[in-house]
Amino acid sequence: MRVLFERRLAGGLALSCEGGPLGSLMLPLAWTDRGPAAAVTPLSYEVLVELAVEIAAVASRHAG
């Protein structure tokens, strides 16, 4: 994804990324390869669930 800008939020740094037809979405820096070194394990189930919730929220805003 193309990064549009970064923003400091209460939970830390986040990146606004181009989301294609759904518009843009804000991702925590920890979910990207732009922050500290990647974890040694694959993405956890919990992180994927959080990502799915964010994508569903963006999609519902554009469904109307």
C-alpha cells in the first residue's frame, strides 16, 4: 500500500494508506514494515481480526 501521511494518535504513530476503491485507511505503525523490526512469528490471529474489523468499518462507510 502507498503511504499518504503519518499521524501521531493516542495509541502511537499511525500511517494513512491508500486503500483503493474504499478510500484510505489508518494503520498502526506496528502493523507495517515501516516501524521497528518485524516480529519473528507470522501475523497472529488477533492482529488479522483487528485488521478485518478496520476494513469492514471502511467498507460500511462507503456502502451507502
